[in-house]
Amino acid sequence: MKIKNQKRNTKAKDLAFEYGVSIATVKKYYSQDREDYEQEAAARRKQAFELRQKGLAWKDVADSMNATIDAVKSLAKRYKQQDKNQI
């Protein structure tokens, strides 16, 4: 029986310890659907790209997205490579 698929806020290791099951079991029952993950990832890439297009510095983009500077640079780069061409 799979639980409603949604992103976990707690680490799989912590849930496994709490319920006395393996980490693999937690991942199996509490995993996020691939489709949901892809939509979330595409939205993050687009957000990083659009914030940068508005003239924000990489540091400001990173702070607003709660990520590192290198992470948001990568997100924006991937948006240009993958998502922008599909529109």
C-alpha cells in the first residue's frame, strides 16, 4: 500500500528509525511521483532563470530560492538548454 505521493519533509533515515523499518521501505512507500518531481524541477529551473533575467545578482537569486549560487547558476543554465527550447 503506497501512501499518497508527496515530497517528504523528514529524512528517510529518521522515519526508518522511528518506525523500525528499512530506509528502502520508507523510500518505497513515501516516494514522490516522477511526474511531480519533474514538474517541480522545471518550475525551479524557470524561477532561477526568470529571477536572473529581472536583473538580480546570482547571490540574490540564490538567497530567494534558498540555494547556493552554483546551484542556481546550474538551474538557469539547464533551463536555457532544456526547457526554453520546448516552449
